[in-house]
Amino acid sequence: MPEVELGKYAFSVLSAWGMSLAALLLLGLVTWRQSLRARRALEEAEARLRARRKAREEAGKAAREDRNDE
């Protein structure tokens, strides 16, 4: 890798690189955390939907059995 002489701009350039890296890391962490939260919410919604469908199927099954008993 070529050696670069930054001279009096070394602090400015290195701090800009550091801040950019920190901003990218922060953005990555926030995005990852939001994805976990969204995944959890989606799984909860899907579980509610499965429970509703199961209850509806059981109610339909019971209603068919009642009609067959008559």
C-alpha cells in the first residue's frame, strides 16, 4: 500500500475517516436492531393468524358434527 503523507491535515483526514466508520457502524447496529424488532412482530402476527385459523377450523368442524348428529 502506498505511503501517504498527510502532514498538517492528518488529524482532519483521520478524524473524518473515524467519524465515517463510526456512522456506518451505528447505522448497521440500528438497522440490525430494527430487523430483529420487525421479525419478532411478524412472528407474533403470524402466530395470531395461525391461532385464529385453527379456532375457525375447530368451530367449523364442531358445526359440521352438530349438523351430522341431527
